[in-house]
Amino acid sequence: MAKEEKNKFRVQYGEAVGTVAAQSLGEPGTQMILRSFHYAGVESTISTSGLPRIVELVDAKKKPTTPITYIYLDKGIAKSFDKADEMVRKISEVTMNSVVRRVDENFAKGKIRLILSSQEVEAARITTKGVASKISKDFGFETKADGRTIEISVGTRDPKKVRAERVRIMNSIISGIEGAGKVMIRQDEQTKEFYLIASGSDIESIIDIPGVDSTRIITNDVFAVYRLFGVEAARNVIADELAKTLNEQKIGVNRRHLALIADAMTARGNIKGVGRHGLSGEKGSVLARAAYEETVKHLVHAAVYGEIDHMNGVTENVLVGKQVPVGTGTVKLAIKKEDLSKIGKKK
């Protein structure tokens, strides 16, 4: 890297980089609109965008409102539509609820009748006999398939138990990966490779499927990435998702500020939000914690346990009117007594 390029990344000693990073994200956030948009080809998936997505990320929400996973295929099959279509069938999550049009319960005979939707069955590329076989295998019930109707004998006439079995059956997975959601095919215009977009984030199960390129699977679920790939990968996802969300609304924020926020959230080896249950609530300074939220609680706790505030940060010094230890405040000047007396004589 050229010297000129390196100089662009330098900051002055004592610069309040944390404050600048927080302002760089906070100020544009006031200009963002509450907006969502559709991903082309994924009709059922609406991606959270704008300020709600920023809040999700900095608050370290355990599960994104609208998870999205980009699944790339091995080089040998990536340019074959048929192979990609076969992968869709392997991965796409099909639930009983999505294919059943009507459910009838016969408490007197201890039977449940499912009437499947022809359109949904064809779209999911399954058969009535296949669904009946899956129910028998997973639940051990006797089933009978006829046309688009499946009759299930649950082995009890107790209405509560019949209803409970109905709920279990309707919430079951017929095919695909649980948590993968619906999967659609898209093609990269430059490389002509086919790749998949899933409306779920269970990358831990998806990555083990033969044909999936494990080095090129991406999700917007930060905690799913953390569980599978570790804290460094999660840090990159936080920074990338912040940048992507801002860029979607044509808001330019230097990548360094977003990277610093992501670093702060993951510096302890796990993912912490920036609120009172995360970074702000875990500051070493009593006054800094009290200045953010729950003032009385922090002050009482500090008094009871005899905490000491060393006044090393920005917030606590602003609070008491002391010089802030950033910028020129980081410099300490000393003068000899004899030199001071000389200055007095000159006056």
C-alpha cells in the first residue's frame, strides 16, 4: 500500500474515535425512513431495511426479523439449472401447514382427515402418498391416502389427545431443512452461476448438504454466523450489514466507523449490544453507566459496594465538568518552579 493511501487511515493521537463512530451512525439514523423492499424472486420474503435493521444490529437481536441466506453451489454444478433446482428441493422447507387446505377431526373414531391443496402439493413437488408415508414414519400412525385426502388413525378417542396430535402433525416438516424457509434460484449476471436464496438462516444444517459450497454461504443472521464460524466472522457480518443497510438508502458512512462499532460489540469474544444490557451497561465508570439509563440503580449499587470511578472516560468527565481526556485534553504540561518565577518577573 502506498504511503499516501496509508495516511488516509491515520487519526490524530487522542482523537475521540468512539464518539465520532457513534455520531457517524446515529446522525444518519435520524434521516432514515422506515422502509422494506422485496427481493426479486422471493415473493414471500421481505427484508427488514432502514432504521429497524440498524436497531436490530446494534441491539444484537438474537434473531433477525427477516433472515436471508445466500447459498452458493460447488463449481461443478453451479452453472446447471437442473442441479440448482434439485438443490432447491433438498433444502426448501415444506411444512404440513403450507400444503394442507383443510383439516377434519373425528373424535368418535379417533381419526384426523387432511385435505391437501393441489396447487401447493405440485409447487412443493411432493405426492399425497409421500406425505402419508412421512406421517407414518415420524409419528407411527396408520395412514390411508386417497386422491388429495389423507386419513390418519391416531389411536385414541380422547378429544384433547386428538387435538394435540393434530397440532403436532400440522407443525411437522414434510421435506427439506427445518429453518431453511422457502428457497428460490437466482443467477449471477457476470459469472452466470446459479445460486439460491433462502428465507431462513439455519446455515448449520444447510452447509453439510452435498453440493453446497461451504466457503461461500452468507446469512444476515449474526448469531447463526457466530455459532458456526466464530466471533471474527460475526464481527464482519455486523460491519457488512451496517454498511449495506446505509448504502441501500444512499447514506455514505466511512467503513472505519462501522468496523469500530462491530469491534466494540465483539471485543469480549461474544456479541454484545450497545444498550444498557450490553456495552453501556458494562462500562467501568459508575457515572458513565448512570448517565445512560437506570441512574439510581447504578449509583446505589456503587455506594453499597464501594465502587471507585477513576474518571478515565469521556462521559464521566463531561458530567462533572472536568477536561475530557481526548484531543488536547490528553496532553499534560508541567513547568519548573524556577521557570515559572522567570515568567512572573517578565510581567
